[in-house]
Amino acid sequence: MIKTIHQLVKVQAQIRPDCPAIGEKKRWLTYTHLNEEIETLARSFLSLGLNKSERVAVFLPKCFESVISIFATSAAGGIFVPINPILKPLQVGHILSDCSATILITNKSRYDTLKSVLPKSIKGIVITDDSNEYPSSSSVLSWFQLHTLSLRNPSLPDILESDTAAIFYTSGSSGPAKGVTLTQRNLILGAQSVAQYLDNSSSDRLLLALPISFDYGFSQLTVSFLSGGSCYLFEYLFAKELIKVVQQQSITGLALVPTAWNQLANLEWPKAASQNLRYITNSGGALLEDILKKLLKQMPNVKPFLMYGLTESFRSCFLPPEQALKRPTSIGKAIPNAKIFIINVNGEECEPHEQGELVHAGPLVAQGYWGNKEMTERRFKATPNRLKELPSEQLAVWSGDIVTKDEEGFIYFVGRNDDMIKTSGYRVSPNEIESVICKHNSVADIVVFGVPHKQLGQGIVTLITVKPDVQTSDLLLSIKRFCGLHLPNYMTPHHIDFCLEIPRNPNGKHNKTLLKKQYQNVFQEIFSKHGGLNMRESKQGMSAKKGVTVNVINQ
């Protein structure tokens, strides 16, 4: 019985040793080779002094080294922390400090940008591109030098399914990113649940185009390894590249977020590109009905799986392919190994068409937020309708998402009960953006919120008041550059307004309810007026709102 993620590879190395496991560019590793690499690196980590449950951070693009590092950390008894490669040093430094990482796996270019933010907890840094610039030392090793430590040949420890395996960082409703803590059992059951409804097998070849730091991306690896299939790692800039690699690599399963599907729906899919494609999946936001129809028109034999999930519970719901066009706005029903409740303000289960909060219970629920008891107690609470006679409390994750269900039990997303922004497949904290932009020397006050955006789900709107005597010429360009230096692209505002004073409610807080109402249609108006602009193209003009100068950064 498989109880840990590194065992997924070890078992397949015994069953199908010469079959391809992961591919990158023109290279492939068989299950035997991958398992050998994982066990070698695990021994190297132990020789380097990695103790049980210490954190190994992986800050790399999708590559063999990132996958091997993650699964080797598991085999060595550590906790892996995948970091999104598009994050800037400010966010990476926070993650490294928050989890007290002891080992960092990265490459030379990224290491050079992180030197000023590395916490004292880091005792080992591994540079994967084998640069000669960093000679062997007590703290910095090349990938090759790390491997030589395995010659000391320490035995690998026994790992339990209850051991903490991973920390995935995701934005919280306030402040910087929070670390969602997952056990080996969480990850294995998650892979089994998804593989069950996708009907994955050893004949599948999945495309990993999403970040490994995204649980939806990481699961492409675990589902593939569980099924004995293969997974191709791919970094892309343009949607056309995805179609090309789907065809070249005979991809059978393609997982993406709405922004990518929106782009692909408007491109031509050659028959050869989709002839091997068995299914597509969407998560990270709603896929518009017209986009879905465009996709299925070009690949009529492909099964679409529309999914909904939280990092805190991996995956919650999926809509079966046969329901996709019948109920295109539904997020479906609970996946295997999940129990979903819809709870109203009185703490009772909702009747059909009654709005309530989606609550996810069962073995997929994470252990909480790393080192953050307050946030854990706020989001992870007692399971509704649990038996009071049970000696231990069963926890569920309270999503903050407001949903309804119909008479047949299909669930529909309504909105959020907090200020979280869902954009480009990411959950974004307005406070995290505000805390960065407010450090610009011209900003006196700032508020950030999300409003509907046809392509992104929600667009990020930022309203700014500037300090007295600040010259407003070139101020937008200055703030854009500042955001580019300190925020990843998905956190960068899509619309910026400057005003004399930001409205506040009677409690003195920014009146986001009023502002969201005022800006509800801002992106619809922009698209209607300009026909849509390319990424990061800008327009300047005058606002209809009291003559306020407007500077729009438009997607």
C-alpha cells in the first residue's frame, strides 16, 4: 500500500522500470532513473544534515531538478516548500522566513537576487546550474557537489502517512501568503481522488504547464506517478506553444486555468493536436460558457472536467463532462473522499437555492497554516453535523466562498464573504498589494479591490491618493515600474485611479462596498471603448467621477 509520494515513483520503477516518467525539452527520465535520482538526492540531504521535518525550499522553474528535489525531500523525511518562480525577492524572502527553511534549491540567477533576503535559518544552498562561481563551501554547493554527499550512504528513514510532507503558500484574506500544511496522506488521497474521476492510466501523458507551487499543478505529477503514466514539464510564454507541444508530445490530459483557456479558445487547433487528447480540466476560476463551446467545437471528442478547489483542501468539486454544457455555471458535486456542506448564517445546512458558505470536510482537509494558529482557528473549524460523542474534533475548512445548490445537488459559485481577489487562477490578498505599493514615496493612501473581468475572473483595481506637493507627471509610469520590481505579474493592478480622498465608512475603514459598486463595470467599459488592449498596454484620460485624473493599466 502506497503511503508516501516518493513511494509512487519507487513502485512504478518496480512495475514499469523502463517506461518514461517525466520529460523536459528533448529529454526523458524513466521511472528507474527518476527513482535512483530521488534516492541519491535524499541521501545527500541527510548527509548535509537535514533533520526530520526540516523545510527544503525549491525556487526553480519546472525542470528535472525541481521534481527530484521535491520527491527527495519527502524520501529524506523533510518538508518540501515549492516556491512560484515568478515571485519577486520580497515574497520569496517572506516564505523562506515564515517556514524557517534550512535548505534552498535554486539556480544562480535567482540566488543572486535573494542574497539580501535570505533568513538565518538557511544552512545550505544548492545551485542547480553547476556554476563555477560558487566553490564548494559549508553553505553553497553545486548540484553535482550535493550528489557526491550521497556516497556516505546513510539509510533512508521510514516515513509515515501522517507525517507532514509539504507547505504550499497561498494568499490569505489579509497580509502576506500563508503556508498550507499537508501530510503525506493528504497528497496521496488527493491523487487517488482525482485519478479516479479522470480515469487516469499508464497510457496517459499529462502536460504540466502550471507552476509546481500551485497544488493544481503539483497534482499533475502525483496523478501521473500514481497511474504509471508520464508527465511532460513545459514552460511557455505564448498559447500557440501549448498547442504545438500537445501535438508533439501526444498529450492525453491538459490542465489549465481560465486565462489560458481564454487564449487557446481563439486559436486554431489542428486535428493532429487534439487527436490524442482525452480530457481537459479547468480550475482556479470559472470558465465562461462561450469559451467552453469554442474549445469543444475544435476538439469534439475531448472530455471537459470543470473543477473547484482550495489549497486548504486540494480539490472539492468537479462537474462531470456530460453536464458541462447542461450546467456550465456549476462547479459540480463533491469529489471522491470529500464531504461538502453549504452552511447558512444560522449554522444550518442550506435548502436548494439558499445561499451559504461552502464547507469542505474529510481526509483531504489540510492540517492548517504553518506557524499561524490564529488564521488556522479562523478557517479550520468543527465539521458541521459531527457526532458530539466522538472523542476528537473533526475539522473542516470553511472556504469563505458563498454558493448555492439546485434540487439535484449541483453547486453554483456566488461570490466571496471576504475581500480576497480571484484573478488569473490565483487567490490574491488586497492587503499584500497595498503593503507593497504604499512604500512608494509618492503614495499617501491606497485601497485595492477586485471587480469582474471577462478574461481574468476579477481584475485588480487600485485607488491612490498622493502626498502633498508630489508631481503627478510620470507618476503612473513610476508606480508601474515599482510594481514590476516588487510584485509578481498576477498581483500587478490592472486599473489604477488617482483621487483626492478615498471614501471611508462610519468606522473609518475604506468603503470597499461603495467602491466595488462604482467600479463594477470598469473593465466592461474599457473593453467596449477600446476593444481590449494587449497585456500591460496603458491608456490615460479623465474620469467621469468628479474630474479625477485616471490612469488605466489594462489587460
